[in-house]
Amino acid sequence: MLVRQSVVPLSLGTFFKHLPILRPTTFSPRTLKRRTLSTSTILSSSYFETLTPTQKDQIHLYVDVLLQWNQKMNLTAIKEVNEVMERHVEDSLAVVPPIRNSYISHCSSSCNKLNLVDVGSGAGLPGVVLAIACPGWEVTLMESMKKRCVFLEHVVGQIGLSNVQVVRGRAEDLGQNLLFREQFDVAVARAVAEMRILAEYCLPLVRVGGLFVAAKGHNPEAEVMNAERAIGTMGASILQVCSGMFVHVRRA
């Protein structure tokens, strides 16, 4: 069931009136450029190709809607279909194996049904892609900006995702709200802030024994060292830095 947080709608009549006609993507896997480690890894393992035809269609629809809305809103600086697939979709899919492996190793014997929160979801990355790739996961998209929440509500409805809810608010505030505090098996964040700050935002949302995964890009070791004391103060510990880019933190 899609649960939608009460967000005051914007006056988007003019916005929709002037949107161009939605056209199918012209994405071709053969034209992808391998620029990042995560993209290269996911392409070589053909993770996108393991998705069902329905999931692939949902991914393409998400990209279509994202680029359509991006003509009127600042959702992403990337404007080409293939680059969105490479730098957003493929990098989001690259988060799935580290989450699964770390959760099974340190938290539970199964990760088929996780309650996951995407903190600072923005355009729905990686949350929307994770919800498509892992339909057994319940995904909360947490975003503070009203316009982005309107987009997220729209794209989730267009895709028909029943395992997603959109929540408008700041993580540092919602982490003190009993409706959200310690309610999630996994929190994920995609480089929205320094690691120490990310931990302070995300760990209160994670249940005891749960996992926080930060996608920090290449070589985050120095940033992780600076965050280690703050993470320990919050009763958590750093498990590993996976593939030089994903930081795994377990709440004790």
C-alpha cells in the first residue's frame, strides 16, 4: 500500500501545461561510458540485466519522468538518458549487493523484507531504484524540499510502486519523532553531507541491530576516521568500507 505523507500540493497547473510530451527513452546499454568504479562493477556483473522485464520498464519510466520534470525543476544536473542510466541508475543498483551482504553478515539471516529509509532522497536516488529492484523492501523516501516531494509522489504513482512512502521533513527532526525513530532496518544516504553529519542524521532512524550504509564515493577513509568518534558516541560501530566507496555502520 502506498502511504503518502500529507504534503501541501503546489500550484502546478502551469507547470503541467507546459511540460513536453513524454517520449520513451532511447537508452542503449552499448553506449554507456564506464566512468566510475561502481558503474564498471555493476555493468560487468550485468545487474541491470538481472531485473525482470517489468522492472526494466519501471526503470525506464522513472528516467523518462525524471528528465521530463527536470526541464522545469532542478532535480539533476544530468540531462542525457544514457548518463542518467550510468551515473544515477547503475550507481543506485550498485548499492544493493553491499546492503544485502552486510545485512546478512551482521544483522540477520535474511534480507528479503527490509524496512529501508533513503535519507535526503532528492530525485529518488537511490530509493526509487532500490524499491524497483527489491520489491520486497518497504522504502521510505525522506526529503525536506516540498517541490521534490511533489515529484516523488508523482513518479511513484506513475510507476505504480506499492512499497514506497514519501515523507517530507528533515532527518535530524524526524529522527526525534517516535513515528520514525529506530523504525528502520537500513538507512541509506548518497553523499548528502560529511560522514560525521550523516551519521548524526541517519543513525537515530535505525533500529538497534540495524544498518546504515553511506555511498561516499572513492577513498572516504579520512572522512570515516573523522566520524569514528561521533559514531561510537551514538552506540554504533563502523563495520567496513566496501569497494572503497560504501561505508557500513551497525547500530549496537
